[in-house]
Amino acid sequence: AKITYIEHDGTSHTIDCENGMTVMEGAIKNSIPGIDADCGGACACATCHVYVDGAWKDKTGSAEQMEEDMLDFAFDVRDGSRLSCQIKVSDEVDGLVVRLPEKQF
Ligand code: FES
């Protein structure tokens, strides 16, 4: 599925991510700057924070409790904030757009 990552400065990267990966893994694998993912996807670091574009919220679902708790540690949390290691890539989210925060902590 195609995922578009937009950096804080507006630089946009559209990547073809394999289904079953997470949005975080897709970013790391393709060296997208702006996602650190220090914990490697265990929902334990909050450095894979992204903003899900409003139009995609229904498709990506909402954060589970553990993710919500971890998001408290993220920088500049807003409406649409998610941890990208908790969003799975599938055909459902083909075309997904996520924006990256100014920094991860
Ligand atoms: Fe650590 Fe997502 S990679 S919370």
C-alpha cells in the first residue's frame, strides 16, 4: 500500500509499503527522516509519533489504551496523533497520509 509521509518542513515521501508492516517500519526501512522508533515498535518509546490526516482517521482506527498512555510522552500531541508502530499497513490504508512532528521528544 502507498503511504505518504510529510516531514515537518513539508518534504513529502510516498513509499510503497508491504502489507503487514507497520507505518513505522515502512518509514525506517526507507530512511524517512523524522521517525526515531527507539523501542523498535513495542509501543514503549513514543518516538514514532505521527499525525494521521483527518480523512484517514476512520481507516486507521483509534489508539488503544497502551498507545494513549505512551502518547502522553510524545512531543506536541494533537488531534490525530498516533504512534506509527501501532498502525498496520494494509490495502485498507492505501494512500494514507501521515505528517511528522517537528521533533520526537
Ligand atoms: Fe516505540 Fe512506536 S516505535 S512506540
